[in-house]
Amino acid sequence: MPPTDSPLNSPAGQRFPVVVVGAGPAGLTVGCILRAGGVDCLVLETESREVIEHRPRAGVVEEWAVRGLERRGLARNLLERAQVHGECEFRFAGERYRFRYAELSGRHHFIYPQQFLVTDLVREYADVRGGEIRFGVRDVRVHGVDSGRPSVSYVSPGSGERRVVECDFVAGCDGARGVTRTAMPPERVRVSRYDYGVGWLALLAEAPPSCDCVVFGMHPRGFAGHMARSPEVTRYYLQCPPGDAPENWPHERVWAELRERLGAAGAQPLTEGRLIERRVLDMHNYVVEPMAFGRLFLAGDAAHLTAPVAAKGMNLALHDAFLLGDGLVARLTEGDDGALAGYSARCLARVWDYQEFSQWLSEVYHGTASGDPYRAGTALARLRRLFDSPVAAAAFAEQYLGTRTTG
């Protein structure tokens, strides 16, 4: 049965003004905004609560996003526990270069692992604001979003029965592999894709950070990245062939490559530790336009994927959630359609801005390892310009922090 078919032969179900599919940062933020605005909703999630509260993902939150969470009463733990970063370090040609973006902009990054934010949001939504959430659901399907009576059906993990929930709107926040995007007719949407042609080995190490800031290593053997996640855990990245297998990267090889690619004059030795995560990311992006069809609105990775080149994914998800949550509240409590009508265009302005910056930064990261002397030369020219030109430095800081108003 296609995802948009009517849920025939299913028992009658409940009704909620909004059904949110997916309990990640976007879906839970939308849910919290709806509850605060007096709008009832249901969140559906295929994983268990334990899984979403412990699944490691992103960790960099831009200051504008933190302030957006704070205004909505969703940032108390983040503000108390997050590390605040105002510098990053580039390492290339055997040297270290500090980039002090807080001095240039007055803005910072907050380092707060995504699973911590998800834990905060699900507690706020379900335990504090009394929102309805159903974990472990299976075979979610979206129906009738181009009509005035949309619904969502799913198989209950307890009974194995298909249940139907009628609603006014569906918020599709179920990520890159979710089902809500498939409810949009292919002839009515455009999906733009870009493949970087490289892979990143994503690593989590039980080891304290080896530097007091994020480190980007550009090396002929490939890019390497160092990002603190907590005082005891560090995220590392290693450029690798796309489709590579984590099993090809045993402990000794990982740390040897990290030492080589992040090595620079005056840099302290890496603090090694047990690798608790190893997975290969094939680096690619996509954008779905528009991000809405009928009564269905996409948010986060369901609508656009941004490879972790510039740490933009979670921030875009929160931007979508702020606009969508506010727009749904305005429509359902005041009858104001303006925000929902402009939702897709406002989101996509920032999405494309971040996509372009990620593509630009990818050339900086990967050019020196491309085997192409022209790309290597232009990558080094871009790097040197950041430290030779105040104008270039200010422009980079603006993009790196997401401070330009784009929607």
C-alpha cells in the first residue's frame, strides 16, 4: 500500500491537530512549541526513548539557535552544561593557525552533544508539558495530505495492529531515511543532490580533548578533524574513500593517521583512548524544494541533508522547527496562514546559504588531498587568505557562525 493511500480496514483512531513524525531535535522542538502555544499534538518515533537519548550525532549549536531555544524555555540545561567556543584552529603545511572568530564577531559556538539536547527536549515535551509521544512504532504511513483531512497510520509495537490518527497537519521530522518525504508527489518536488566524492570515518574516543578548540587538519593524506564532545569524550573525523568499511580502520591505524594529519609545530600530542564509535559517512547533500505539500511540512534532514563539513545540520533542523512550530501555532490558534505560507521559502534561504558554505569549506578541507595540484593550490590560497585579509576573516566568521540573516 503506497504511503499516501487511505488506511483502509484499520480501526478508528484518535485525532490531534498536529502529528509530528520523528523525535529528533526538529520534531521535539516543534512539539514543545505547540504545547507551549496551547496546541495538542502527537509525536511518533520508530526508536525507543533510550535509543534517542543515547544516540551520538551532532554537537555544535550556533548562538542564534541557542537563543531561539532559550526564548522558548528549552535551553536551561544547555546553558548550564555546554562548553562555549570562540576559536578554532587550522593546521596545514606543518603549522598551526588560530582563528579567533569570537573576537571578530562577538558570537560563539556552544558544544552540546545532540543526544543531550534530545534528552532535554523529550523530557520537556513529555514529562513537563504533558505531550503525547509513542515510541517504537512501525511502518508509519502518511495519508491524504493534499486533502483537508490528512491522517497518519502506524503499527503499534504492543498489539501489532495498525492504528490511525487523524489530524489537521503533519510535521515530517523523520530524517534522511524517513517516510514523510515519500508522501510528496515526485512531480511536485525537486530534489537537488551533491556528492563530495569522499568519505569521512566518524569516530568517538573515550579520551579527553587534545586541544581547547575545534581543530581542522588539512594534509596530503586527507582531512582530519578534532571536536570536543565532553571533558571525557572527543569526536574525530578522518577522510577516507567513500564506501570504506569501518573494519579497515583498527585502533592502531586510526591513531597513527590522526597523529600524522593533525600534527603541527608546537601541537601537544593527542590523548588516545578506546574508540567507542566507528562509522563511515559518504559525504553528500540534498535539498527538497518546496518543503511543504498540502498539509505536510518537512523539517530537518527530511527536507535537506548537509554533510558535517561545517556542522550545520542540527542548526538547520532547529531553524526549521522554530518557523514551523510558530507557524502552526499561529494557524491553529489565530487562523493566521501567513507564516505557514512562507515557511518553505524562509527555510530554504538559510538552507542554500549553508549548503554553499559547506561546499566552499569542503574544498578547503579536501583540496590538498585531491591529487590535483590546482585544487591543492587554491585550497591553500583560501586558507592563507583567512589569516591575511581581515575582510575575508570577517566573512568566514559570519558564515561559520550563521549570523547572516537569511530567513
